[in-house]
Amino acid sequence: MQKTKFINDLMECIIEGINIPKVQVERVITPILGMFLESILNRVFAEHPKFSGSYTLVSPEFPLKKENK
């Protein structure tokens, strides 16, 4: 419960910065989201026939090659 409160308070503090000119909130949020990205993708695509599987974060800005169709 304490961890959830901390994360909620942290996100609230970060989001308050959205209204400040030239603040790049995505740079602050990226490391936080990176901690949860694998589990989020695994859950979101768990039942999807094409995208289900085990996702592993290689690098925060690792480009994925898309197949030509």
C-alpha cells in the first residue's frame, strides 16, 4: 500500500509540471514507466493471437523493425 501511495504522489507531482512551459515530462516519466512496461505489455497482449508472448525491455529507445507487408 505504501508503494502505491508513493507512486501516485510521484506521478501527481510530475503531472503538475505539464503546465510549465518547456518542461519535458516524458523525460521524467520514461524511467518510471520502464519499470512497468514489460508487465503492462504482457498483460495487455496476453490473449491477442498475434502479439501474445513474453516481452522483455532491451533498451528504452530500442527501435523495433517492422515487417514489410
